[in-house]
Amino acid sequence: MRVVYVLFISLVCLGVCNAWFFKKKNNGVTASRIIREARKYNRKTDYSYKGCKHGYCDENKCNMYVNDMLKNAGAKVPKRRPFFYSPIGANEWGNPRSTYVLNTGCYKNVNYPNAGDVVAFPASVGSGHVGIVTGSGQYISAGEFIVEEKRIPNKTKVFWRYRYTKSGC
């Protein structure tokens, strides 16, 4: 019985102590770090429609690209399901009231982009498109054949800014 009690106390302390001692403010996430991660894949095929990533081939992967670049930069990412690799789709990024994005507590919807912001182009039919703003009216995203940087088109778009200084993000 004593062993069970000690084991229980140890597990409780481990959970509490881990959350208290190792809580990071923002994991060093910055706009330049997000862009640096995103540009590592510029001109590569991994995330392109024709490429294969995470077991997905011949389908749109711009949402996976944005998810992975944010995560690689240390940012908290919205998910469809906890505990699984389940990035939200481009149209969900394109929803300015997305509960998936808002429930992270780490993003705010903005009207004008800054470098490092997520830009999404919602579609009324299909999956839309999503990328990362690199600055000067440009964004980087996974396209049909490669990841590429290009001008932000003049069409309906939604911008999300990461809350770099918010605790827990």
C-alpha cells in the first residue's frame, strides 16, 4: 500500500512540477524565426501538391506546410484533434472566427499583415490556400510543384498574427 501511495504522490508531483518549473513564456518564437523556418523549404517539393509528406501524396499540403513551419519555429499550432498530427485546413485558417485558431489563445486576427503572419485565402468551393507572410507584399507557401515565395494576390484574405509575448504561447 505504501508503494502505491509513494508512486501516486510522485506522479502528481511530476505533473505539477513539470508544468510549474518548465513552463516557457514563448519558446523563443519570433517573426524572423518563422520566416527562416519557412524559407528552408523554398523551391523544394516536399510539401507541394505533387510531393509526399506525412504519408500524403498528390493532394494539397499548404496547411501542413504552415503547421510544420510554425511548430518548427516553436509556435503553438491549432489542431483538429489533440494528440494526433491533425493540422487545420486552409479554409479554417481563412475563417476569422475559427475556434481552432482562437482556442490556442496565441493568435489574433489582424487587418494588415506583418512578416511572420499567417495569410489564408478562403474558398467558397474547395480547400482554399494558406501561407506565411515574408514581408513587402510577399508570402511563401506550398504550391502545385514547389514551395515558393510570391506576391500576396488581391483577393479575399485573412491574416493571423502570433502573440509572441503572451504567456503560454
